[in-house]
Amino acid sequence: MIQPAERLSLVSEYYFSRKLKEVAQLNAQGLDIISLAIGSPDMPPSAQTIEKLCEVARQPNAHGYQPTMGTPELREAMAEFYQRWYGVTLDPKTEIQPLIGSKEGILHITLAFVNPGDVVLVPNPGYPTYTSLSKILGAKVVNYDLCEADGWQPDFDQLEELANKHQQSPDSRIRLMWTNYPNMPTGGRARRDTYERLVRFARTHNIVVVNDNPYSFILNDNPLSLLQVPGAKDCCIELNSMSKSHNMPGWRVGLCATNAQFISWILKVKSNIDSGTFRGLQLAAAEAYRNSDNWHREANIETYSRRRKWAEEIMQTLGCTYDPDQVGLFLWGRIPDNIPNVEDLTERVLHEARVFITPGFIFGSNGERYIRISLCAKEEKIKEALERIKKTLPPPSL
């Protein structure tokens, strides 16, 4: 009998892949589930982005294979974007690698830097793909804790203990550390002092720190980059994505920025796995990187600020507490102490109020007492979700 590869036993089907099948079945039964779970922006890209895509798509010579390293136009636009918003200077020819989204970058970076058996540091709570891809590729995942009391910033005393433990062993050295600020799922803000300490940690212990940075524009007036820290480029990598900040999740455009040597290793992996994306997508993405300040303010701050108020009211209705200073595309809140299990709450909300929200346990054990609400729904839908929850799950019944 044919069996799958052993690596599949190390991971389970992605939570949302499995749960969305159930939601689809409920919708097929006419239950009209409101989804406040997935972080998929529901607004379109800027008008000039769409126009550029259409313009290039009409060109008869634009449909062939494209360079894996990306078109010069896209790489130059990415460099301009980093200079404009972060004050970071990047050589578009050697220090930027366009990606088919950040998730692809996680795969390529791990393949480029991590041998089977090497240690990868992953935040808890954190994006599940950091863990699952590391396991699939044979790495040893070691979690480091993020806690609400610390603003979801790393505990550097714990990191030093982990480094001292593992760097003494030639068979289980730490090769990568994943960070993600502004943080998902918690909304913890990026902090300059955290970035500075991460760079020192990387240099001291010869570890590559990778900062996944797709949320720096969402509900945030002060975008930060790890690469702003002097010397960061020598030992750190930053991923960025157009999915959230430019309303382009289905376009699958992201970037990797670091020093030229690291880029060459990542490109060596990427060139053996995929080819460059459609020229129209690349040139349209370059156009999007030049969106006006007003476009970013309306799309990433004003719209989500209006939605956030309703999400906060849902949290309050459910008896959850949350940090009003958090940023990003979600609202993260702690469930009441009298609820034994977070899934007890999220399943009741789904099946009684017909609203799909995310239980925090999918992001790690430190998320077991939390829920996450996505802001990727029109205001009227979030309001309707609030009314359904008020009607079917009043606080006394919790």
C-alpha cells in the first residue's frame, strides 16, 4: 500500500484549511456565516495598480517567462519603498529578492540556512507556518515565549539561555530565529529597542534573525523596519508583503531584503523551485509601491480604525479584555476566566451566533486563553456580527 512521506506525520492540515470546509458546509445549509477569522483584505488595490496590470496584459510580448530575481522595475520600486517609508537604503540589484508572497520566503530562507537537525527559534504565540515548514524540512523547533505582560516582546534573558544551551552543541546549533513585528496574532507593536537587541543577539551568537514585517502600515503611523538598525543587514533578513498593506493578498507579491550574500543563497534555492511571476503582476506591483500617502492613510488607517471600533465592542460583549494600543489587521483579546477553554467560546460563537472567529491556541500554547478577530470585513458585516452575538450570547450566559 502506498504511504505518504514520513514528514507529513509531523504536521497537521492547516487550521483554516480544515475549518473553512466546515464553514462552507454551514453556508451550504443556508446559515450565512460571517467570517471574522481570515486576514484577507477585502478592499481592492489602488486604481493605478489595476490599470497597469491591464495595460501590460494587453501587450503581446509580456506573457513569457520572467527572471527569477524579478524585473529591474519591481526591484527598484521595492528599494524606493524601503527608502521612502523606513529610511533604509537597499541596492535593488543585489539586496532585494521579490517573492511569491512571504510564505514562499519562509520556505526558501529555511532551505538556504538550515540543515536537518539544526535549531530554529519560533515565537509562541506565532504564525503557524514558522513551525510547520521547519518541521517538514527536518529542523528542530524551539519556542521562545511572548507574554502579554511584556507587550508581546521577546524575553532576552530566555533567549540568552537558549543560545547558551544550543550553541555549545555542534549537532543542534541555532541557525534561524523568526520574529514578526508588528506581531501577529497579538498586535504587539514594533519597538526600536527590541530591534536593536535582536541585532545584538544575532551578532553575538551567529544566528540569522528573520523579521516578518507585513503589518507595519496597518493602524500604525510609524512604520519600522529591523533593517533600520545599523549592522542589521549583516546578520538579519526582513520579509515584507503587499498582501496586507496594498490590498493584494491574491496577487502573491512579497520581498526579501538583506545583504547580497544572503540574497544569492536564497536565489539559488528559489531558482530551483519556481520562476518569475507574470510581468504584468510585477509592473503593477511596482506601481502599487508608489501609492500616495493619502491612499495608505485611507486604506490602512482610517478604514481599519472604523472597523476596529466594532471589533472592540464584540470583544467587550464576549467579556474579553484587550490592549487598545495594539496594531495590525486583527484584534487580539483574552477570554474571561470563567470560560474553561477558548474553543468552547469560538464554537458557540460559530454555531449559535453564526460568526467565525479564531481561537488563539492555533498560534501556540501561549495563545490558549485568547481569541482573534479579523478586521477584513465591511463595517456593516462586523456590526451584524456584533448584533448576532449580543442576541444569542449575552454576557450572563457565558
